[in-house]
Amino acid sequence: MNLTTHAFSAFTLASMLFAGSTLAEQQDLKAKVQSAMASDIRDAADTARDDNRLPLETLTFFGLQPDMHIVELIPGGGWYSKILAPVVADKGQYYAAIGTSRLASGLFTQAGFEKTKVLAEDARLWREEGDRLYSLAVDSLGVTDLDMVLTFRNYHNFNEQGRRKMNEVAFAALKPGGIYAVVDHTARHNEPENNANRRRIDPVLAIHEIQQAGFKFVDYSDLHYREDDELRYEVGAKSVTGNTDRWTLKFTKPE
């Protein structure tokens, strides 16, 4: 065997080992997500949204692994918390941050969520007079070594100050190479704010703001693309509710 053949064989073996490792990681994630989705902690209202929100496919796209330390920003009623926290419970760590009071006194007190932790409990959200969007006051999430920060359908709720603050604390909390995972309802590019596009936001604007916070744009997914959402109506309108077009964007903190 000559040197070139030997090098090629070594490269082929390394490639096969890497592919095998990646497949094993994907299978591990799949098993844990499916187990969490089948948990009794989730009610009929939760499971009814599975086909629309596609949690396994979404989390696979973002690159979640069960040994990661992750934070979910503005977890709301905990739809994703009920999946994320169990997935990383054994090998990793789940944190929730900002707007967490309902979960802290409810879901997080239940069996199976003992390891969950709440960050930035002093964070404050408010709306200035005449503003339909929220401002945000938070100095830090209190961690600096996270593998991933996720937020689902929250970016649109904040004014520019709030969005930039959210991006700032996410960047500071992530380790170099860490992932910022963001999903939200799509608004037309550069469309002026109006009643019809409430709870939507321009993905080009989001990319621009998140990059300005220091993040590198890595990838996007069309998992939540909905061709029949004309982007004309507020997301609660009967014609689009439960079927809104959503952008799914992945960023990393440069190493």
C-alpha cells in the first residue's frame, strides 16, 4: 500500500466513523424527543400542535444534543419546555429565562422537572404608553457557557430595544461556537407596521439585528414554510391560525 492509498483509507475510515457517530447522536435525540412527546405531562392541547410545530425535525435542524446545556428564552406556557427539559435532563441542563413565573410555580414543580433552573428572575418586561410591543430590562442570564439558546415565536413581541437586549444576553450566555435558535411568524419584508401584521416580524430584519449582536448566520429551514399563508392577516385570524408561515433561523457565536 503506497502513501496515497494509505492516506485515502485513513480518510475513508475517519469519514465512516464520523457518519456513524452523527447517526447515533441523531437516533439518541430522536428517541428522547419522542419519549418526551409521549409523556403524560403533555395534554391534548399540546399534542394537537405536534404536526404543525414539528419539534423533532426543528430540534434536529438546530443541532440539539441530549448532553447540551441550554436555555429557553420566554418559554410562555411551556409547550417546548415539556420537550426540551426531559431531553437534556440526564446528561445536560435545561434553563428557562425571562417571563418564567408561571412555569416556576407550575410545570417546574412537577415530577421529572427537578433539574430545571430559572435564570434572570429579575428580568422585567413592560410596554411604554402607546407601544404595543414590549421593552426588556435584563443585565445578564447569569451563565456564560451555554451550548444553545432557543426562543420560539417571541421575537415579534418586542420593540427594537427589547429585541436587541434579548440578542445581547443570548450572545453573552453562549460559549464560543454556541447556537442561537430562533423561530417566529413571518411578516413581509419592509412592510410598515399595521393591525394585520401584528405578531409577525420580517426575517430580514431579524437576521440583521442578530448579526449586529455579534452572531454568525449559519442556516435556515423551510420546515415551517406555509405557501397558503399570504402574510396578509394577523396570526390569530381564522384563515391562518395554526398554519402561519414561520421562519426558522440558526446562528452561532463565533469561535
